[in-house]
Amino acid sequence: MTSPTGAVAPPAVEVRGLAKHYGAVVALTDVDVTIAAGEYFVLLGPSGGGKTTLLRTIGGFHRPTHGQVLLHGNDVGHLPPDKRPTAMVFQSYALFPHMNVLNNVGYGLKIAGLGKDERREKSAAALTMVGLDGYADRKPHELSGGQQQRVQLARAMVLERDILLLDEPLAALDAQLRKDMCLELKHLQHELGMTFIHVTHNQEEAMTVADRIALIADGELVEVGPAKEVYRAPRRRFTASFVGENNIFEGTVTNVEGAVVSVDVAGTNVAVDPDGQDVAVGAAVSLSIRSELVKLTTRGADIATDPGASLPATYKEAVYLGLTTSHLADIDGGGEVVSRVVEDLDEDVAQGTPVLAYWNREDLRLHTS
Ligand SMILES: Nc1ncnc2c1ncn2[C@@H]1O[C@H](COP(=O)(O)OP(=O)(O)OP(=O)(O)O)[C@@H](O)[C@H]1O
Ligand SMILES: [Mg+2]
């Protein structure tokens, strides 16, 4: 971002070489990440991966074991949470049950020493922002789950910090409400132009709200990228296994010729574009492809398939998922392949039928790690 004076504004958040140990537990190792001002950034990953630890360290609730946190270009290592430009929205509602909505929202301002009138005015404005006009006098138990969540948001927003840290903000909501709130959060963030850092282990939630997604597992940042890119073209095997529904085939490189790498998968040679990655003959690699990009046909059927882009298999079963159906087959020589389709297979295929799983070459990805 460029200011009127031509100076480039520093990123909202810069995490450099961050490590966090809890005694013998290593929660984060050497994390580097930069988040631009006004970005909706999601930390996605499995339980225990270190998401909350990273968020809380940015907010000042934990001290890093090594490394630095810079907010708007300033090292905030010595600053407590309330002196940072951050506000936190916690997983549980954490509202005071005996206080009405207005006072819940204004609580942080009271702590900061603001007078009653100013608190009232700012809190009412924050409630308007989250669409809760007219709810000021209710107690938390008189609100739905989604409304309580919005009170929490208002409580963070009233502090007028420009970086909002949200730890599993929608975890307590049912599926439909979660979807609605996802869109609301996204719109709100866009309108306010604030930086949101949102922790979740739900990939659909991540895809809905995120400008960029960072995958975190085992205390490491595995991959960072625009939401669509992480979904469509994961670079790491872990990302392919965690985002979307991907088939992952393990194999060994048998030949490398320019833009074609041959990989032996359970006795069949499969061709893949290394997409700039260095691989050597004999290397153990993984291949991934989204299940909706794989098709199944009975073997010997009159369909032209690319020999380098198919695997012989044996049909197992169909799993109906509502809108789509997943067809499962055992790959000859080991492993499983899933083909996810909206319409049914052209033919009725019985269990045990020899089939061919096939795809377009360019949809397959190679992972060296
Ligand atoms: N206060 C603590 N003391 C000791 N170990 C901790 C503490 N807090 C977290 N850990 C450990 O640090 C690791 C990372 O935990 P963290 O809470 O950051 O994970 P997470 O990605 O937020 O997981 P979840 O999705 O389950 O919330 C885990 O192994 C956890 O057990
Ligand atoms: Mg957590």
C-alpha cells in the first residue's frame, strides 16, 4: 500500500523465525509469515498443529521462545495484548451472562477508562455494524448462537484495533448458521477494511472467507497461498491431503524427460509434469488429483484413455453424498482410487468389475514433500 507521501506502508503482521515451546512441547518451529493490511488471512490445519499458539503469540498472550512479531512494522515483543493494535475473538462465546448486550460490548472500553456516554455511543455503533440494532438490552441467553457470536465481534470491534484475531469463531454454530456467518464475516471485513486472522480446522469455512490460507501442521507452516490456488494446485502432499478431496498415489520415479516424469504407481507407469520441481530417477514421490477429476470406466470399454493417465482397478462401492456420489475402486497392486461425480456412472458397475480410473494428464500433480 502506498501513502500520499509515496511511502510504502508496512504489512499489518510480520512473523519472523517464530518458535514457541511449552516446556518440552514444541508448538511452533521457525514460522515466517507476512500478512498485508486489509487482508482476510486464514490459519488452517489439524488439531494440535499450533494455530491457536500462533494467533495468541501475535496477540501478545504468549511470549515467543524465539523470533519476532512486528505489527505495522513495529516490534511488539514487549507490549501486552491491550497495547497492541489487535483484538481477539475467542472460540467460546465468553460473554458475561449477567450483563446485557450493550454492557458486554462496552466492557473493554470500561476497562480502558472511558466514560459512560462515550461507551454507550461506541457500543451502539458497533452493534449496528454487526446488525444487532435493537438487541442492546437483552441478556446473552436471550440470543441465538449466531447473535452471541456477533456480540463477540462487536466487543472486539468497539476497541477500534485494526487487526482482528478470531480463534475458531464459528465452531459452536450449526452447519447452516456457520455458512451464513462465514459470508457475514467476509462482508464485514471487506466493509471495514480491517485485517482479519481467522483460525479454523474447517476447510470449507477457510475457502469461504479467506483471501489467503496458511496450512499449519506439527508446528510448521506447510504452505501459504491464495485460497483458490491452495485448493486447485497444492504444492505439498500434506496440503493435498487436507484441502479438497484428493486421491494421493505413492510411487517411484522411473524416468525424467523434460516436462514428463514417469512414476511407477503400484506397477503402472503414470506420467506427470514436474511443474519446475527437481526429481531424480529412483525418488519416492506422491501424486495427487482431485476426486472430481478422476473418471471410471469398465475395462475394455470403447473409450480413448491416455495410457500415462490411468490406473487399472477393481470396482468396490458407491458412497452417496447427496449432491455427488463417490465411486471407490481398489487399484490393482495396492491402494484406492475415488471418483466423485454429480451424475451417476454411465453403466451399472457391479462390485468386483475390472475398471480403469483415468484423468487428464495436466490435472495430476507431483509432490516431492
Ligand atoms: N499451555 C500449554 N502447555 C503445554 N502445551 C500446550 C499448551 N497449549 C498448547 N499446547 C500444545 O501445543 C501444541 C499446539 O497447540 P495449539 O493449541 O496451538 O493447536 P491448535 O492448532 O490450535 O489445535 P486445535 O485445532 O485443537 O485448537 C499442541 O501439541 C498442544 O498440546
Ligand atoms: Mg486451537
